[in-house]
Amino acid sequence: MASAPPAPRIHWFARLEHRFHVWREGRARRRGRTPTVVPFPGYGGPGWVRVVGRVLIVPAPRRGKDGELASIRGWRSFVGIPVSFATVTVRVGDVEHEVVADRGGVVDTVIPADLEPGWQTFHVSSEGQEPAEATAFIVAESTRFGVVSDVDDTVMVTALPRPLIAFWNSFVLDEHARIPVPGMSVLLDQLLREHPGAPMVYLSTGAWNIAPTLRRFLGRHLFPAGSMLLTDWGPTHDRWFRSGRDHKLSNLRRLATEFPQVKWLLIGDDGQHDEAIYSQFMDEHPDSVAGVAIRRLLPAEAVLAGGRADKEEHAEHVAPWVSAEDGSRLRDLLGDAGILD
């Protein structure tokens, strides 16, 4: 009988990161601080729901003199201490499920649940703490259209690929100072109004740490609510940093498998790898693509972003492929392509 293959050796930096977080967790617990589950908007279908969130020990939120939450600079989103392999209780109706977070405290799991289509709520908790309300958008079997949108330089101007600019936007810049891409909130809102019941998914290579900040930004600038699929920064078991391209492709493939009846409008920009990712996904799953809309960076943004991505060849006969510099022009082009009225 053949022996089982050896378990993959975890990268030394990943082990070091884990030890550092364990030390921080122990220090925080000795001070009487306890973990909480920070839920992120998930999604689901008939009979199931994808639950996403993170177990963290977080500092108390700051409030202004008027009692409102104070403005949050980016770095404050990264000071929470992830709780590795925490047990999380997910309560849907009268049914409870226990799931386990990963090494970075991230919960990303599918549980059985019979929920009605549309936005639904349930509760998550850990270590007996007060349950937090989580949300998920349930896609009906009759749904045939959905939207997947990148975030950085697609709905929010960040010039992410440039390391210094990325650091400034992620760790320093006040969330109120972030700039929305003109016309994108109107475009996304119109897409969902013309396709009732369509899921909206924000798919980004940004870290889970920024999810609360991102939700506030989207709400403040009137972007439609949507499920969030972000990633966890830092090393994996075999490399220094996670691959943003793999993260996006794997989630697109997963959506195609989970919702084979849905055709997705894929929205991104030409400053990273969105065109290459969407082109590859279109080749692999032509029946899952309703169209592609690429926001072209302005010349100054392209300079900050380190240039534009190389022009990608794509099969135009599979689905419409349009590009423009803002949401308003993209809306016009999608109208010409028959995706919008």
C-alpha cells in the first residue's frame, strides 16, 4: 500500500508570521481583551450560503464628540490581531453550525441553509461573545445575470500597483479622502435596477482588513451593496505573497461552477491584470460571460500605476468587450451592446 504524500512544508516566513500573531494574541488576552467575529457580505444559492468573515481582537472603535464613529485612517484597519484556527458559531434561523477559521483568522466556508432570494441576515459569534449580524445575498435559481467588479482603480482611484502609492492609500489616507471613479456608482446601480435579483460581487486583491472601510466608502458614494471577495495579505505555505491573479481567477471559476445559469458582466481596469484575467476566464467559460467593461486609466493615473497592461487578445464573438475612461461612457457603450437599455 502506497504511503500518503508528505504534507507541504510551510514557508519559513509564514511560520514566523504565525508565531508573531500568536504572541500578539496572548499579550492581548492577558490584558483582558477578547476576540470578535467581523463578518463580510457573502452570497449563496438555494440550500446553501457562503459565509465570510474574520476573527480578530480589535481595539475599541473611536467616536467623535457627536457620538459618530470617527474618521478612520487606513493603517487602523490593520492593527487587529487575527485569531488563528478559532471556532466560530454560525446561526441561521434555529440551526447552528460550527466552523473553524484558517491560520489568518479568516472564515470562508459554505454551510447548508434554506434562505429566500435577496439579502438575508444570520449571526456569527466566537467564544461566547455577543453575536454579530452577517449578511449574504441569495441568488435565485431563475437569475440569469450578475455583475463582478474590481475595486482599485475601477470604483475607487488608488493607483495600487505603485508600491509607495499603495502604501499611502492603504495605511495612511483617511477613508473620507478616497476618490470614487466618476460615473461608476450610477453604472452599477442602473445595471442592478435593470436586472432585478442580480448578484453584485466586488472582487479585489485588497486585504480583508480593509473590508469595513470599503463598505463605508461604497455606501457613502452610493454604490450598490454587494458581496465582497477580498484576500489575506502575507505569505502562503510556499511563497512570500499571495497571487492576486490566482485569487481573482479561482473565485471567477468558483462563481461559474456555483451559478452555471448566470452570465456575468466583468468590470475592471487596464492598470493591473484584469484584462488578462477576464480574457482567460472568457476562454475557459464562454457561457458564463455576458460582457466585459474595462475602465481605461487616465494618463496621470497610468503613470502612477506604472503604465497600462499590455493589450489582450479576446474573443469578441463570445461577448461584448467595451472600454472607456469613466462609468458614464461605459454605460453608453454597454447600452450600444444591448446589456443596458
